[in-house]
Amino acid sequence: MTYTVLNAVFLAVALVVLVVALRSHRPRLHRTALIVTAGVLLTLTAVFDNIMIGVGLVDYGEAQTSGVRLGVMPVEDFSYTVFAVLALPALWTLLGRRATDGPSETDGHRGTEGHRATDGSRTTDGSRTS
């Protein structure tokens, strides 16, 4: 099996998840943020994959790749980055709390227990600060 075939399967799944997330009634994914994130991550992938392959940390068999390379990096390496950019925000949107849900008990109160106020006022447990 080639990397192209393997990547096509996972990218198809990522696209389906993304389309479902974009069409859901949950808070919208920001397309501009996805595009900027993709640009940054694809650039980093190109730079660091070329470094890793160039120094011999990883290598790819010619029979499993398309033969198209950007520097010493096979273009198939971009598939992992594209998958992450498509699938992770989509899953975050689909699996996150619904917009119609009310705030949880800890919203706005997280991390305040046991902390002392610096102005001499009382803490959340009612004790006086020094």
C-alpha cells in the first residue's frame, strides 16, 4: 500500500467530519483561522520534515511514495498536517459543549478556591486575609 492511498482514506474521513462540523448548529468554525493555521503548519512541516529527512532521522521508500518531493520531503508528508488542520477543530466543535447549554458550575470560579486576596478583603471561603 502506498502512502497516497493510506492518506486518501484518512483525509476523506477528515473531510466528512469537517463538513458535518461546518453544517452543525454548534458554534461556527472560523474558516480564516483554519486557513491561517494550515499555512503556518504546512510551512513548519516543510521546514522540519526536510531537516529530519536531510539528517537521516527518517526516510521513505521510493516504492511507497509518488516520487514528488519538496526538497527531500515527499509531498505525502503534508497529509498528516492537513488531516490535523481539518479533523481536530472539527472534532473539537462536534464534541464540545453545546452553545445552548448553560454555564457549568465551575465557569468563572475555576482556580479561586483557597487563593488570598491581596487587598485585605475576604477570600471565597469567607476567611479574612492578612
